[in-house]
Amino acid sequence: MIVNPLSLSPPVRRILLALSCAALGLMQWGCASTPEGEPVHDKDRLQSFLAAKDGRKVVIAGENYHYVFSGDPSVAALLRWEGRTKVTPALIGELKVARNQSFEGQYVLMAFDADLTPEDRAFLVQTGFARTEVKYGDRTGPAMRYFGTVYGTRYAASPLKPADRLDFSRSHAIKYVEQETASAPATQPAPTPLARAGDGSLLLDGVPVSLVQGGTDFSCRARIMGFCFYK
């Protein structure tokens, strides 16, 4: 009888792969020693979006985890720009979390031409935005758009004070996918690098942070990473 390996359950497939590796090892053949397990899809309740005041680090703060990544030059410039509320950022898909708690994610930044001054458009072009035609909600038209990728580390969260949280109009979640392996469990996340100064303010690796207020759009008073909240 011929058995299709894909029809077997994940544990049975792992056992068969391990036995195959052992048998091949006796014959001095090579075999992968760390077969991948089933990916785990989950989500984390979003609480805040913070940035170091020097623009070098950004934190997406969830209820269970804090996602810390380096701000690229374009993001750092936007965080310091007075017109940043005209830009709507959004994560694309899920954050991909590795066994060592490093993560990768894609995002898009967008601003409609109708909301921009000529000076705004010139600044966004210099920052790396490109002209395009988009449909967003019930709006369609010319816009400026920027695609980027973030690489960072996921940490265990610590409670935030109300002043450090965003006032969301409704609850939102950060979606992520973890890649498990059959050989060993994932490493535990380290404690968050966010810490309190003597005066109670938040620091990220010793640098003061500020709460980021997001961009506006047609249906929302304020928006960041695709999540709507009140200013």
C-alpha cells in the first residue's frame, strides 16, 4: 500500500522524517536535522504606538508583547514632520515571528493628493514616496505611497499607564504568525526595553519616547498602522 505523507498528521510526519534521517545517517547520507513544524497564527491586542524622540526606534505596544524596530530614515523624517497626520500607515498582512523572537513585517504609507500642499508633495517625494492612483474606502484618486519593511525584536510586555496608551475608538489586534519546529520550542521573549524614568516618563533603551498620533482619513479622526483612534 502506498501512503501519501501529506495525508498524515503533523506528529506522524515528524516521526517518519526523524526515522528517515536516522536510517540515512547510517548510510552516511545528509538530512535536515530541524524539520519545521506547523505555523501558529495568533493576534495581540494593540495598546499604543510609541517612538524614541531621536527617531531611531519605534514600538508597537501590544497587551502581551512589545514589537521594537529601527525606524528607517523615511520613517524618522515623517515622525518629525509637522504634516505627519496627513499620512496613513498600515501593516500589510501578519508580522512573521521567528523562534529567536526576531520579526519581519511589511507596511505601506499613503497620503491623498487632495490633502497635500505643493510643499507636502515635494517633501514626500524627497522622502521616497511615489505617485500612484489608489482606492481607499470611498475615496479614489491620485496619492503618494511608500512601501517599507521592518525588522525587529519581540519582547514580553509590561503594563502601560493610561497616559501612554492610545484612546482607540474600538479595540484592534496585531496579527502575527510564529514558525515552530519539531526539534525545540521557541525562545522566551526578553523583558521589554521600555522602562520608567525617575519622573515616571517612559524611556526606550535610555531614550525618552513619545506617543505617536497617526494620520487622518475620510472616516476617522486619527489613524496609525491602519488602526483608528481619537486624538
